[in-house]
Amino acid sequence: MESLYILLAWVVGIILVLFCGKALKVPFKLALKLLFNSLLGGMVIIVINFFGQFINFHISLNFFSALIVGTLGLPGVILLIILKFML
């Protein structure tokens, strides 16, 4: 009888680990996607700054601007350009 309780505890423990693993998998995937898009956004800002040097245009490259471009994509680039001209 005691071994049955031990086996049941192991099964419940494994099921809990699987559920917790699945619960943490989704936010981790989202964080990785956001990080990848932010790095891609940073590269876009670098390209804009490279071509913008010919017309004296520069967007500062920092975590927030890369995050905006990485999250919003092309509208984020347009938003940063508009903000640069407004401020």
C-alpha cells in the first residue's frame, strides 16, 4: 500500500512538472521572439542611420528605439522618424 502512494506521488509530481513546463514555454517563446525582433529593429535603425548620414538624419540607437521598431515593425520605424522630426 505504501508503494502505491509513492508511485502516485511520482505520477502527480511528473504531471505537475509537465504542466509547469508548458506554462513557462509560452512566455519564454514570446520573450525570445521579442528579443529577436528587437535585434532586427536595431539593425534597421543602423541601416537608417547609415543612409541618413548623407542627408544629416540620425535616430539614436538604444534599447527603447530598437524595442519599438522590433515590436511594431515598419510602423515603428515611421513613428521614430516622425518623432525625430517633431522633437
